Amino acid sequence: MTDAQNRRPYVDPTLVDHHAPRAAPEPAPEPAAWQQSSNRPRPAGERPARTRVVREAQRGYFARHWHGEMSLVRSYWVNNFLVATPLACLLTGLMTWISVKGDSLQVSAISLLVTMPLLLALNLWCIVGAWRAAANYLRESGSALWGWLARITLALSTLQLLASVVFGFLPSVGEYWSMARGVDPLGQAKFSFSADGRSLRLDGVIGMGDGERLRQLLNSEAARDLKRVELASPGGRVREAERMAAALKARGQASRAVGTCASACTLVFLAGQPRHMTATGELGFHRASTGTYNPVFEELANQQLAKTYTELGLPQPMIDKTLRTPSRSMWFVPRDELVSYALIAPAPPTLAVPLPAANATLADFDDALHMHPVWEALDKRTPGTVDDIAKRMLAAHQAGASEEEVQATVLSPLARQMPDLLGGTDAVLRHRYVQLVSDQLKALRAPAAGVSAGACRELLDGRLGVRPQLPQALQAREAQWLQDVANGTLPHRQPKPVNALEIEVLERTVGPTAMGMLSRLWVDAPEAAKPGVAASCDPVIAMLDRLQGQPPARRDLAERLLFQPSR
């Protein structure tokens, strides 16, 4: 290396006086401006960049994401969008599935209670790390559009997660804990066989395990003579109801709504064949509810409900109206609409009972009478009515009587109840019956096809055998009146006995023959006509027509006296 290349001057060491005092060293030249920044004192708390890089390199993947040290692309799209969003949907979906389907409720509840804290922690890690990465991205002059879009979507994800926890999980923690212990917080249905083993009744909420319980009962020895499953339930677990429906269809069992059968209970009812509904029965439909505030899962649950209803034969118009009915309300379908869609058998229009097969037993006649709304209502008002009539019908059937003669056996027990029915009703229903009797007499007054001569007078004299000659419409009106009276409530106060003054007023205004004019209508013990009594019904019909023009109070009194024997 030459002296020109060496910046320090060359000094010959042999010419230097080592005993002479040394000169002061020349000061170092001023460093260039670009070199001065490296010599400035570093502010307190700031660590060297190299140390920071080393420490960041030593952190794991989870820690780097948590501190926002990853790129926004990886933190948001990979760690948050591909992890946090599916997990939030998984939580909501699991809660929805438990509330709607109910498969393996105990295992599902245990899994939810165990995994929920872990999933929440993972969601928190995803959202916080992505938020910090977005902040660093904006601090480093990244695109404001992408940075704030990321923050907005993260805020929405946080709200969705909080909604799932606050409105979905926390209010149901107690229920999940009960289900994890094998206890359904909704409760369970109560099953009971009738004394003769022909009916299995389901009462109460349909809960966890009820589908399997019903299947085992239907396959048990106790159900050997079972004819129907009677339902009175407000609903419950949809999945359990689907299992019950499958059990009924597999056995080909009949179903009968004996009370309110609503929500999930309707699935069980529709699975029966044939289907019946008693006078007190009713069917209620509404949308399915998942218990969450996620409209996506609500829609999925109701699509599944619509599919199940379609498989069970529910008409599409009824499905559409069901899905339009909010889950917090109920649509009770009118009986006429159920009949029009052939979902239930129509009620017999008259007092005639659909007779069972030739080898019918007493229980078969008893079933047929209980399925008739009029006889069912009369039996509830006067217990033992159905048993008495069933024995009479069976005896006539075994004696080889014709169908008309078997049907006629129901009239004698009814005749014994008519005085109490007429005396224990209100003025409105009594007035309806007087109008009905007037129409019956007019229909039998003129001889016609199928009507014997003198049938009108025979009806007034209490000959029950003439009643089948009445027109079908009038028989149906009488059956409806009997049902209304039997299902009605008894008056709180019985009317006072008629005094002599009231009788005198009636005799002068209406006529002396009004009292007791219809007292023999249901005597079932006809006697010879009294002397002086016309064989024609015209005077009676005219009297009933005159009553319509009387003041309401006087007319009500007269109509009450029509059925009381004259003194």
C-alpha cells in the first residue's frame, strides 16, 4: 500500500527524538452529517431494532398474531375469516341444532359446555390479533380503505359473537347443564294406557327421549290390543316428535286429538292413520324457533319443518300459513278446514253412529260412540251414557237386528235425558229448540216419500220410531243442538216456579193449551190420544208461530211451560 493511499503521514522512527515532549494529539475531524445520527443518544425505553427483530423471531405463531405482528392479509383472511367466522357459525349452529333437532341432547349439551370456553377464547384471539394487525397496517401508511373495512367487519363479527353468547348461550346455560345431567328442562311427556288397553294417551311436553319411550311402548306386550294414540300436548322437541311420528307410521297406528295438540305434537298427529279429533280437540301450528337471533338458522329450521310436514301429507296452503305464523303465536285450524283437506274424518251429521264390523265387541261400539261428538258430549254431562248405549247396540247387533234397528237403540237413553237438557239450558238454546220442533212438525205434516201418514201426531205423542223419517237436515240440526247444550254450562240460577198469575196471563194471551203442549215429545211411552185432542198438528204449529210475536219475556216463559206437564 503506497503513501498516497495511506491517509496518515509516514515518519521515520530513527529520526524521532523520543526524549522530547510529545505534542498534543490533533483533534479528530468532525464526522460527516450523514454519520452524526448514529452517534445520537437513544431515547429511553427504545430498544435496538435488532433486539426487537430477534425477540419477534423467538415468538410463536399464536403470540405473533395476538400482538398484531403478522400482515393484515394473514391476520384477517387466514386467522380470522377462515377460523373465527366458521367457529362463530359453529357455536350458533350447535345451539340451533340442539333446540330444534334434539339428537343426542345429553352428549350435545356436554360437548357445548366443554368446548364453549375454548371456542370463545379462540374467537377472541382471532379478532384481537386481526384488529391489532389492522391498526399496524394503518400506522404504516397502508390503504385506509382496506384497513377500515377490516376493522368494520371485525366489529360486526364481535357483535355477532356477543349476541350468540349473551342472547343464545348465557340464558340457556341452566338448560344445557340440566341436559348434560340427563334431565330435559322442558319436561317429558306422560304416557298412560286405558283400562282396556285400547288407547295410549300422551299428555304434556314432548321432551328428551320421548320418541324412544313411545317406540318401546308401541312394541311392548301392553300394546297388543292398542287401537289408537290419544294426544294432548302443547308441543316440545321437534326431533323427538319426528321419532314418535316414525314409530306411529311403522305400526300403522291411529291418532286422536283429545285436547290441544299444538306445535311439535301436530307431527305425531299427522303420522296416525286414521286421524280423529274429538269435540274438545284442536290442532295448532306455527313457525319453528331456534332460540337464536340468526335469521339464517331460523330459515334452515323452518325449511326442515316444511319438508317434514310435506312428508306427513300436510297440504301446501297449510304449510305456507304455518310458516307465516310467528313462533310466539299459534294458528288453530278450524275443524271445517281440516275436514276439507281430509286431515280428519268428518263428524257424523246426525245421531247415527258409524257401526263397527260384524264381529264387533263392546269395546268397538264404545269407541264408535266416543268418536261421535254428540254422544261424547252427552257422556261427559251425564257419565255412563255411552256405556249404556254401547250395551244396547251390542245386544241388538248380536240379536241380528238391522242397522236401522241398531241405530234406533240410542233414542231411549236420550229420551230419559231430554227433560234435564231442556230444563237445564238457557232461554236462547230453548228458543232454538222450539223453532226446530216447529220445523219438524211442518216437515211431517204433509205426507211425502218416506213419511207415514200421521207421523206429525206420532212425533208429538212421543213415538221415537218416527224420528228417522225426519229430513236429514233437521236431524243434523237436532244433533248440533244436543251437542251445544251438552257442552254448555248450566245456568247459575234455576228459574223460579211459575205462579198462578203468570199462568193466567199466558192462558189469556197465548192460549190455555200452551202449557204442556210439547211435554210428551220424548216420553218414549206413547199413550192413546186424549179425548178432544185433534189428530192434526196444525193447532200446535199455529200456537208455536204465535209465540214468535210475543214480547221476549212472555215468550221465554211460554216456551219453558211448553215442556212441563200440564196440571
